[in-house]
Amino acid sequence: MDEPSATQRGPGEAGESVIATRGLTKRYGGGQLAVDGLDLTVPAGSVFGFLGPNGSGKTTTIRMLMGLIEPTSGTAHVLGRPMPRAARTVLPQVGALIEGPALYGFLSGRDNLLRYDAADPTADPRTRRARVAAALDRVGLGAAAAKKAKAYSLGMKQRLGLAAALLQPRRLLVLDEPTNGLDPQGMREIRALVRELAADGTTVFLSSHLLDEIEQVCTHAAVMAQGRLITQGAVADLAAGARGRLVVTTPDTAEAARVLKEQGIADVVAEDDRVTAEPPGQDPAEVNAALVTAGVRVRGFTLERASLEDAFVALTGEGFDVAG
């Protein structure tokens, strides 16, 4: 059995990483490279966003982490143990929702969870019904517990899959696109639940193609594009690495844009009653004074901090689906 390195040991041990991959690679038949040399480190206690456009290699990575498929090369350690070799030891400590839940349509939501729990050799049958009821309530499905799963909407099925992952306390929760199919209110509820789980000490690994979702709920993130890791780190640090935007609110957008360009400010964009641009190299007060001197009616003059979207665009030169 391999001895995990300091960066691969479990929570509470030296290193404090719950997931660590080194050179993790998956090449499918025909030479298609789905994941290319991934070095990923997920700190214990974090809500870790795994971010990238659809097709960037996120789900393939998760399937390798969970021992569902073998890597072509490289290593993956989860909770300090090598995967897939240690799957029987690791997986009972991990809750997962990957590519949507597999449900029995003819069974109710409650009976689906009872069957899930009965298949878990570590689950205590004496507390099964109480734990199922608690998990259903936690994801907002208590009132729909007796309804057949085939009548569930996509969002309800996502919630039921999440409930299955919450039947027992887990050291790690792995969620692949957990808000898929949810309306805005459902998205807010799942985000609140993720924060709650993290506050209880569970590390949450959450993949998404929604930049705003990652920014709102995650403490750390990694950005994938075309199977390769672009960057990883604390969300605040990733956003801080990109420059924010100067935003001028005015009814005189054409004149404001002209003045900003004269001041040597780049990437000036005028739309509606706003003009945005790269932050000025000079004192912002001087720029504001130049606008006023030129007769521009300035109703707002702010420097907006960079978002995770700004950071992604700066790193890759392209954007992707921000709001779904």
C-alpha cells in the first residue's frame, strides 16, 4: 500500500488536503484526451468549486476520483488513500451526486432512499427511516416523499440525489452540477445547504459551469478548459488576480466615452446609461474631474472589483455560460 505524501493525507493530518491528484490523465479510445496531466489539491473544510465549460473534463475527473473509471496515467488520492485501489475504504466516507441520480421511477422518493440506504453495508437499519425523513426534509422534499420518482421534475430528482448523498455524515461530499434543473429559488436553497454542510465540517467538492454559482458559494476553486487545469486557489485570490472595471453612470455616454479615451483609458464600452473601461492608470479623481470639466453629467463613478468571470476571461481569453 502506498504511503500518502504530506499533501495527500486526510483532514486533521499534516497537509490538510482531502483530494490530491498528480499528473492525472484520461485518454479515451481514438486518442481523445479528456483530462490532461491534472494536479489538483482540495483543502480540508473547503467548499471547492470545480469550474469549466461543459466538455472541459470535469465529470471525467470526478469519475476517476470516485473510482468509477481508471486513469490512463497519474495518481489520485481521496481522503489520503489511492483511488481506485482504496475505493472500498474511501467511498463509505464520501457522499456523491454524479451525472444525476439513478432512480427507480416506480418507487416513491422515500422508498428510493430506503433502498439506497439498505444497500449501504455501513448504514444502521435501526435509524434508517428517521435518517431518510431527515434527508428529505433537508432538501425540501418532505411533502413529496410519497410521490413516485417518475413524476418528479428534473429539479426534484436532483434534490433526491442530494438527499441520498446526505443519508449519513460524510467527510467529503462530491456534487456534479448540483443545481442542474433547479429554479432560482431551488438554487438558493442548495447553496444555503452547501454552506451549512461546510460549516458542519464536511468538505464539499462542487463542479459547475456556472461562474456566479461558484463565486457565491465556494471558498476555493479550480478552473478547467479543454481537459487542462488553468488555475486553482482561493476564490478571492483568483478574482484579485484580474483587474476590475471602471464604471461611469451618465446620460452622456458618447461624450463620457470620448473623454475616457482621451485620458488614455483602454477598453471603453458604452451601453445604455453606463460606460465601462479598464481601471485608469492615473488617479481616478483626475479622470472624474476631466469628465465634469467636459460637461459630462456624472451620476456614478465607481471601480468595481474583478469577478471570477473577469479572472477566467483574463486567463483563457474566452468566456463561457455564466448564468446557465
